[in-house]
Amino acid sequence: MRRRGLGRLMRMSLDDAAPALEAGLVETPLNQAGQPAVFIPDSRPAWIRLGLALVIGSIGSVGMWSVVVVLPVVQAEFAASRGAISLAFTFAMLGFGLGGVAAGRLCDRHGIGLAIAAGIALLGLGYLGAGLAPNLATFVLLHLAIGAGSSATFGPLMAEASHWFERYRGLAVAVAASGNYLGGALWPPLLNWGTQQFGWRITHMMVALVCVLAMGAILLLLQRRLGRHHPLHHQGAPPPRIDLRLPVPTLTALLCMASVACCVAMAMPQVHIVAYCGDLGYGPARGAEMLSLMLGFGILSRIGSGMLADKIGGIPTLLLGSVAQGIALLLYLMFDGLGSLYLISALFGLFQGGIEPSYAIIVREAMPAQEAATRVGLVVLASVFGMSLGGWLSGLIFDATGSYAAAFLNGMAWNALNIAIMVLLWLRVRPRLVPA
């Protein structure tokens, strides 16, 4: 019976196979472990995999957000300047960018399991070492390993999730990308509570333990679900839909410039909102709550922007998000009341959350499929550089002026550069008549 089911299944297209299995028209062939021997995209096992990937991504994203919460207390213990302590975030983001390239290559060659396992090891060692750091230099350098560990739970997971779906691939990638924002909404209040109760050093050691035990257990579940199945490839992917009348290297360079610019602007509130609230007298706890609010609404923005891009395209979606982000930065500059900051933080998250995934959509709309992964990797690396630069610049400007007002203006200027590049690309859009 199983052989007959497998024969009928192999004669079906991917689009027909999943509905047939769900309707019971074809018996699903099983392996010796009792699991499906042929993986079907968009099937129930695919959604289970995606759920596990989301949990791993949410936990692993701690490396992007922890230093934002502990920035004031670590600065006080080491008697450092705001610019110096901000370098920890810079190193974490650099590790995230460079580590993402290495983790992606490891995933391509040996599978997602080994890539995530390496990330877990780096997170565990990085947080344990940071909790024991004898000086600021050690604390800052260890964030390179922390960022690299987190990177394995972002880009590689998005790429892997795209192989599990055909019909719902865009939604799947958006869900996988939301892991770091979901973690950003959950981790700051937990880290703030731990820092207040036990101190930042013990809290870092506790994070190391959570990463090793919790992520390790979930990875085992994911590996069991993956079994011996190989990811689907993109040889049959549809051609680009739009023509920007630019060579691919030129378009890549413009997207990288735009990514740096928008992320320098994005980094100001995300990196410094906790310290900003402390300076205003509201306390770091209020800032941590605002960061959670910002990132929680960013999840809605990420999913919604993906759906919007399916209707109007990646460039208009990114342009709308960038304009809205600039408005939110202006509102931060105009209002500093506690209630206003909560509202503006929610708006900022709602406006900017979908910007980064829009770059991947633009790459896929305008570039050949066989180059998409490489080009997306370059743009993501540029965004990481922009976040790193923005976090450091904002701290440097604060040290020079004693206020965050000039830092908000700096962010608005960089955001204007991003808008200008997107307008330029939007004006060049033409439907692609001949497939690339």
C-alpha cells in the first residue's frame, strides 16, 4: 500500500501533492521510524518545523538585545563613557553580520543543525565569559562571539524555512524573521528583572545556561523533525518581476547604501531608549518596557509589510516604512513625556519593523534567483554595519553634547538618504517583459 502511495505521490506536482495528502487521496509513505519518507512542502510537518524554528530564533536573539538593557549598569561598574560601552553593541552587531555569513556557509554544506549547534556554543561561552569579564575590553570583545552565536538563529533559519514551503513561502520567511523581534519583546523585561534581582553578572551566566539547555533541547526536536530530508532548491524559482535598468552589482551597492542609512537611523531608539529614559528620570525599567513595546509592534509590522509587499511590491513598501520611520524619529525629538514615549515607541516599532525584510523582497523581485542568497547576505551585512555604526555614533554624539537631541537629528539625516535612494529606484521600476 505504501509503495502504491509513493508511486502516485511521485507522479504528482508539488502543488497537487500536499492537498492530496491532506485529503487522504494518497497514503503518506512512512520510513522505519514511522515518519513521512517524502517531505511535502506546506504540509503539517512544515508548520511544526516553522514553529520550532521560531522558538529557537526567539531565544537565540538574546545576543542582539541584552547589552541594550544592561548598558547603564555596566557603564557605571566599569566607569566608562557612553560611547565606550556602546562598543559592546557594535561588536555584537559585527559578530552578527560576519557570523551570519559563516553560519550560512556552514548550513549550506552541513545542514542547519550544525550551524545552530555552533551558535548555541558561542552564545553559552560568550555569556559565561561576559558575566566573568574583569574589565570593559573583555566584556566588549566577548560580544563578538555573542553576536556570531545569535546570527545562526536568524539568516540561516530564514533560508531553511524557505525550503519547507512553496505556497506560503513568503509568510514562512516572515515568521522566521520575526523570531528576533519576538525575542526582543520578551528578553528586555526578563533581563531587567534579572539585573535588578541578581546583578548583571549572574544574569549573564543565567542566559548562558538557558541558551545551552533550552535551545539544545529544541534543536534536538527540530533535528528529529528534519530527519534525513534535504532542503528544496530554487532551480525552478520564477524569474525577476521588475527591471530597474541597473547592473546587478550597481543595484546591490545602492541597496547596501540604503540599508546602512536606514539602520543608522533605526539604531538610535533601539540601542539607547533604556539609557535615554534613565537620563530623563524615568528609570531603565521604563526604557526596557518601551523597547519591548517597540519590538512587539515590530512583529506585526514585519508580517504586515510582507503581505503589503505582495500587493504593491518591495520598493514602495520599503519607501513607506522609511518615511514613517523618519516621522517617528521627529516625534521622539518633539516629545519626551512618559506617556508620549510609550506611544512613540509603539509607533516606531509599527513603522520600521518591516523595513529589513523588504530588502530581501526587492532582491528577489529584481535579481536572478541564483544570485538572490548572496545578494541578500550582502545587504543584511550592510544593515548590521549600519546598526553598529548607528549605536556607536549616537553614544559618541551624546558624549559630545550631553543630550540625545543631536543624535535624533543625525538619525533623521541618515534616514533621508535611505528615502532618496528608494525614490531613485522607484522611479526606475519597469515591468520585466523578458525573463532574466
